[in-house]
Amino acid sequence: MSDEDWGSKQIALLHGAVLDEMRWKNAFGDLGLPDDTLQMLARAVTIRIDYAFAVKWSPNWVSPGRPHTWEDDDGWHARCNDCLAESPEPSNKSKVEAWFDDHLEQQHSAHE
């Protein structure tokens, strides 16, 4: 599901976190639930949370002024913690961090 489908990047990120957690519980708990069931449940939980709470991305584990970075099968990614922009394509960690440094200078230097 794209960010536009959710209406905001904040809710799209929440959905991703809920789905990831359900997939981990499914795998480690050996529950055997099919992915389409997990998708349906994650969507329902996300909608309910969005209805009841004001959700805001809060990467508390990231140092201020640094991006949230992660690696998956495609490579490394980076996300700006201020505007939630993401590096345009997966790469190696140093390249996505360089993207962030350029992004920070171009997009956020006037706001400091």
C-alpha cells in the first residue's frame, strides 16, 4: 500500500510497523497465518489506531540530525526524521547517508 492510499506517511509507517510485528509474531510463534490474513489484520489494527490516537513518527533510537537507516534485500535505505523523505533508491550505507546529508543541507538548512 502506498502513502497516498493511507493519506499520510505517518500512517503508512505505522501500518508497516504493525505488519512487521505481526509477521515476526507469526514466524516465531509458528502460527502459520497466510500473509494475506496478516495484511488484513494489520490494516484493521492500523485503521483502529489511526481513529483513536494521534500517531506521529518518533524514531527515538536515531541520534538527532541523523537519518533512520535500515537494510533489506534491496540494500540500504535512509529516511529523514523531519520530513520523512526517503532516499531515492537502495544503495550502500555510506551512499544513503550522503543522500541524507545533501537532503538536510538542501531542504532543512534554512529552518535551523
